[in-house]
Amino acid sequence: MGTVERGLQDRLERLESWLHLVLAASGMLLLLLLAELHRWRREAERQSRNLQVMKKQAAGAQAEYQRLAEQSDKSKSRKGGKEDKEEGEAPQDSLEEQVTAVKKELRQAQIARADAEAERDHAQSECKSAQLARAAVEKQAEAQSSEYVRLVEENAKLRDLFRGERKQELEELDKRTADAIKKGK
């Protein structure tokens, strides 16, 4: 009977060790997932700030383009004769170059804005998937925790049972010893 008890005791200790290992590993996994989720959130915030800055730059470039276009329209309406036209050709070329440069900047800002929005969307989707993974790990940890509690309770019951059987064996041994002593007298 002693070897069976020792075997049960060893098995319980191994199960308890295994449970502690699983809980520690799941805790570490949760920690890693939370760290990654935090990194993704910071990246999404950075992308959002970059997007806001690019929107402001695009709005400024658009306002400058409109101002230059209005200025160009005003200068065209003021020009009358041929002499004025010859004298005004150099500034008109300069204005057209500026308008072209502003249009180019506007296109670049729009492309950068689209890229930033795509990166933000990607970061948001990664964030959502990380949140789902975190929720799954939390559910798993809760399940492991309840299983741990169940095993601890079962362990306590088995220990009580083991102590009760051990007590009965000792009482029986005492009775046999007492009977043997009585017979020996």
C-alpha cells in the first residue's frame, strides 16, 4: 500500500509542477502579446499624426495653388495691348512654373497621404488581430486557472483520503500489536 501512496503522491506532484509550468508559459505569452499590441498601438498613433501633418501640408499647398491661380487670372485680365504682353511674358512664365511646382507638390502630398492611410489601415487591422489573439489567450488562461483550482481541490481531497486510510492502517496495526501482546502474555 505504501508504494501506491507514494506513486499517487509523485503523480500529484508532477501534475502540480506541470500545471505551474503551463500557467507560467501562458503568462509569458500574454505578456509578449500585450507588448506587441502596445507597439502596434504606438505605431498606429504615429501614423495618425503623420497623416494629420500631411493633410495640413496638402491643404496649405492647395491654398497656395489657388492663390497663385487667382493671381494669374488677375494678371491676365489686366493685360491689354501687345506691349504689355511682351513686358509681362517673363513673370507669366515664372507664375506658370510656380503653379506647376505647386501642382507637383500637391500630387506628391496626395500620394503620401494615400500611403499613410494605407499604413494606418494595415496597423489598425494588425491591432484588431492582436486584440483577438489576446482575448483568446485570456480565455485560455481563465480555463487553465479554473482547471488549476479543480486540481488543487482534487489534490486536497486525495490527501485527506490518503491521511484517512493511513490513520485506519495505523489503528489496525495498533490493534494487531495489542492483540499480539495480549496473546504473548
